[in-house]
Amino acid sequence: MRVTQCVYPNFAFILAKFPEAISLNNGKALTKTECYHYIHCIFSNGVICLLIKAIEAHHDPRQLAFCSNFHKVIIKRRAEAKNNMVDFEEILAKALRQDKLTKEEIVRLLKTREKDRVNSLFRTAGELRARYFADKVFIYGFLYISTYCRNNCRFCFYRSENENSLRYRKTEEEVIEAAVGLAGPGIHLVDLTMGEDPYYFCGNEGFEMLARLVERVKETVELPVMVSPGVVPERVLERLAAAGADWYACYQETHNLSLFKKLRPGQNYEARLHTKRLAHKFGLLTEEGVLAGVGESPEDMAESIIVMDSLKADQVRAMNFVPRKGTPMERDITDDPLREMVCIAVMRLTLPDRLIPASLDVAGLSGLEKRLAAGANVVTSLVPPDRGLAGVAQSYLDIDENKRSIASVLSVLANCGLRAASKNDYTTWMSRRQKAISEAGC
Ligand code: SAM
Ligand code: MD0
Ligand code: SF4
């Protein structure tokens, strides 16, 4: 029997997948007709199954030899795929037992893209989230109090060299009013974020203004406060803690030193990392974060997760890089929309008891459900509308439409079978964590 109809349309793709097969044909590339005659591909579950029907009917010895060798390659590939599947399930089971994953295992998980496996990964992440947090999610308000910055991070819209960036510095009163507007029922924390604004970064006087602002926000809203001021001197960190800050957020973006230097030119990797260790010393909880899609490899991402662990970071995040106008990376393509979700899930498997944000700042409200489904347990970047306040990765998205609001978030949570935690749940979690950090002496 001769195969007359063989319907795989994209044979070039098959050839790309099977370079061995081509070389088995005495180094001679197959013609399209030969391919159609010999190969009928069916892709299922990411395992490539090949039916080489009717091959035996060919009497050309060269073709037969090729077919039989090709068949061996296929069998080998199938066996490998099967083993990989076993490994993958074993890694998930290991994570559920909370045995520490190796770097290779983390890399394996980070490479997951096949649909069924992604679903298993997310299911496992959801199970681990439920083990520590039940169906309760924390919700953070976000105030970008000044977008002036002395730094020139390549990815950031607010880098000093971006003349077309949105620049503002809110006054103390404006910040207080916005914080009051934000801090309604359902909000667990207010995050005060800024560029390294020379107005505040100008010696003691500037930092003192910042500390007083933190004090006033804390007194007024009576909620935990996170500060994200960039890298500040040790004494300033101590002062911010004394002023009532509960959290210090500062993201490395990557733990690959050469990539760091490219992303944050002129900045000191070690100093940035060390500030987070100091923050723990002063009783602040810390957040570490990475960017996804800035040229990092899965190995780099795995390394970042390992560093997050070694830092004992209390909150850990990954955000897809959003190309911003007027920056050197404005045309860098972010081609893998699953990357952030997979990172969130893998962080949950590796650091199951930590807080992991689903930020509204990357894909807005419509991206929230996916991030929660991947195992996040904090919704961040709620921004009050009509106050001229910006987001970071997305300056305007969903803000004046009032979609970065508590009502919108609560309705998404309900769709996901989740709910907002109580204020008490959050402060209890924080106290427990602060106690553990101070006992660990780090
Ligand atoms: N200036 C302070 C600093 O850099 O630490 C505080 C601002 S911090 C909250 C800004 C963070 O937002 C960066 O560390 C980065 O992780 C994220 N970010 C900035 N621009 C982004 C972009 N274009 N896409 C995704 N994330 C971005
Ligand atoms: C967010 N836009 O939560 C904020 C920001 C800074 N601590 C956080 C990146 O997504
Ligand atoms: Fe400045 Fe922070 Fe933007 Fe870097 S990421 S340019 S430090 S605001």
C-alpha cells in the first residue's frame, strides 16, 4: 500500500523537530513528497506520535533503511517523552511533599508550556496556596508618589533619560488624600512607591520628609505600609522602620550579574541586595522581584528563585516585562505570555508559604484571573482614579476607568472561588512572619 494522502501541512516544522531523521537519510534532505509519503504526524499531549503507515510497502532499499532508522528515532523520542512525563509528575509530587526542589527541577518546571502540564502545575500551585492561605487573598493599594528618578533603568518608563515620561511629585497633602481614598474596606496595605527622586534623595533633610510622610500615612489610614523608595542608606532604612513602615520592597529584576548591569546601568547589584538584608535587621518584611522576558534564561530564573529563598524574602514576585515608549527596550518583544504565570506557579511550588502578587500593573484587571489561577495570593497595584496617579509597568491602564478598584477585584476573586482575607488575617500573617525572621536572626 502506498500512502497517497498524508495530511500534515507543516512538514518544515517536522523537519526542524527531527534533524536526526534527516541525517539518517544519508545526510540528504527529504523532499516534500518523500515526507508526505513516509510521515503522518499526530501531535497529542505534547508527545509527538508518528504513524509511518504503509512504509513496508516500499521496496526501495534506501527508503526502507531510512524508514527503519527513522522509526528507531521515533521510538527513542517516545520513550524520552514518557520518562520526562514521569519526572515532571514526580517533581510536582515532591513539591507537594515540600521537599526542597533542586535547581534542575526548578528549571524543568519553568520550561513547562504544554497545556496539560501547565494545568497540572497550576493545580499543584493552587493546592499549596490553599494549604497555607485557604481561599483568602490579600489586597494592596498602590501610590506612586513621585515619578522623578535619578536612575536610568533600561526597561523603565520613568528612567531619567526619558524626556517624554509622565513626571509628577505629589505633595504631602495629595498623598494623604489619595491614601484615604484608597484605604477603604478590603485593602490590607498601602504601598508608597517612588523613583529615586533627588527631592528626597538629597541627604538627611530629604529622607526626613519621606519618613514623616510615611508616619502620616500610617497614622491616617491605620493600615500596614510598604515603602518602595529604591536603594536607601542604612540609617534611612532604620528611620523608615521607626516611622512605621512594615515592608521594604526593592527588586533585583534578575540575579544574573551581567543582565543586571544591562538592565540597571550604573547601579550596584550587591548594594541593592544587601539593603534587603538590612531591612530584615530593622524588622521590616521584604519583597524581592524579577522581571520575566528581559533576556533571562530558565536557569537565570531558577537562580533568582533560589536567591529569593536564601534571602528569606517574605513576598516574591515576577512580572512580565512591558515594553515602554521612549526607553531603549521599547521594541523588545515579549513573546511568551505564559512566562509570568509559570514563574508565579513555580515560585509557589518552591516557596509555598510566601506572599506572591498578581499585579494589576502588567495586564490590568483582565489579567488578574490567570495570575490567581497560577497560585498568586496577593492582588497588588490598586490605584485610585482621577488623581493623576500612575502605575509603573503600565502608567494608565484601567486606572481612570476605576478597574483597579476593590469592587472590580472582589468580583474577580469571587469568580475564582477566592475571597478577600480580613485585616486581622493579614496582620496575623505579618506578625508571625516578623517573629520567624527575627528568630532566624536575618
Ligand atoms: N524606583 C524604585 C525601584 O526601582 O526600586 C521603586 C519603583 S519599583 C516598584 C519599579 C519596579 O517596577 C521595577 O523594579 C520593576 O520590577 C517594575 N517595572 C518597571 N518598569 C517595568 C516594565 N516596563 N515592565 C515590567 N515591570 C516594570
Ligand atoms: C505593583 N505597580 O504592585 C506596583 C509596583 C512596587 N512595590 C510595586 C511594581 O505592581
Ligand atoms: Fe528609577 Fe525605579 Fe524606574 Fe529604575 S525602576 S528608573 S530606579 S523608578
